[in-house]
Amino acid sequence: MQTEWMYIGLFLVVGALIPAAAIIVAAILSPRKPNPIKESTYECGIETVGENWVQFKAQYYIFALIFLVFDVETVFLFPWAVSLNQLGMFAVVEGIIFIGILMAGLVYAWRKGMLEWV
């Protein structure tokens, strides 16, 4: 019993040491030639003029989150749909309720105007 845990502990130690060793070796061997150009702020290859503060619309993030929710929904619905003919009535009703909740969320976001790309 103890040897099995020893293998797991050894695996965790080696799994932590290999990436740490790679980072340490890279830090030691990497060239260090700092200059003002390398240390300047890089922004799409264009020198910034004026303030560097750029505000993004929060709606883009909401749009991405809605996409992510429906993307994850397909991960949950695909196995359910594949085995639909083998499931009982309870599982079918649960799947329909799940789809209904997601559709209610979509309608809510649509009515709030979150799906308009302006």
C-alpha cells in the first residue's frame, strides 16, 4: 500500500521539478542585453500617442460569455443526444428542461440587447 503512494509522490515531485528546472535553465542561459527599445511598451507595432488608456465596451465580454455558455451547452447536450434512444423518459424531460432554461437565458439576453454588435 505504501509503495503505491510513494510512486504518486515521486510522480508529483518529478512533475514539479522538470518545469522548474526548464525555467531556471532558461533564466540562466538567456541573453541579457536590455535597451530602451526592448523595454518600451509594445502595442501593435505603433508608437502610442497621448493617453494609453483604451476602454472596451463591456458588451463584447457579455457576448463572449453568452457564446461560451452555449458552447459548453453543446458539450453537455451531445452525449445526451447520442444516447437519446436508450434513455428513459425522466432523462428526456430533464434534457428538455435544460434546453428550456438555456432558451430562457437567450431570450432574456436578446431582449436586453446584449446580442447586438454595435
